[in-house]
Amino acid sequence: MSEKQMNVESFNLDHTKVKAPYVRLAGVKEGIHGDKIFKYDLRISQPNKEHMEMPALHSLEHLTAELARNHTDKILDIGPMGCQTGFYWSLINHEDYDDVLDIIEKTLKDVLEADEVPACNPTQCGWAASHSLEGAKELARDLLAKRGEWDQVFA
């Protein structure tokens, strides 16, 4: 019996068949004026086997959201997945998959060079007490070590 088709694209992905880490084009939406939004699934942790701890994930979110914009003006948003296994990167009018991988790689290298988490204070962050720069760097190091696997979604 097949599963019911869901409205949310990632709910239709068989999470038991993917092999993290990977970067997958999860969808493309076209606006009424022809702009296209490309949503990428950057999976860091193996679904249902491991997850990122919240302070490290939170810091990696702040770092990538700030630092990725140094490499392209096409970033709309970088948001964490509620399951704590990855992030969604949304870019406008940028369908070059290999370039997206390069942007992610450059951004993660910047994370390794960071000496602080941007906007890590009660004025700019809703939960400033929950951060780990070292945890974010560890996630970035692990992800970069497997750079050659990012285009392989399924085991």
C-alpha cells in the first residue's frame, strides 16, 4: 500500500533510504513575475539515527545565515529543520547546483574561522543562552570532511 501524498515535499521523502550528509534540490517555486525560488535540503545528520544538539545547530544557523551572504546575494533564507538533522537553504534565481555546493563549502570554511557567533545576545537573539561556537565548528568540520559525498542522496 502506498503512502498518502503529502503537501510538504520532505514528508514524501523516504527518510530511511537517504544517506547523510547530502545536498538535495527539494523544490522550485516560480513567482508571478518569473522569479524562481530554489529550496535545497542540506542534510547533516542521518535521519532517525542521529541529530544535531540544539546549541550547536543554533550557532551554525546564525553563522551560516550571516556568512553565506558574503558569497552570494541569492540567499533568501537558511532555516533549521525541526528534526534537527539539517537545514533548508532557499535561494532566488540560482539553479546552479555545483555553485550552491561551492557556496555552502565556502560558508562552512568561514564558520571554522569564526571567533564568535553573530547576534549571540539577548537583543538580537530569542534564546541567546543556547549557543555553542565549538559545536557549530565541529558540525562544519564533519560536513566538510565528507564534501565529496554531498551529491549522493541515497545509500
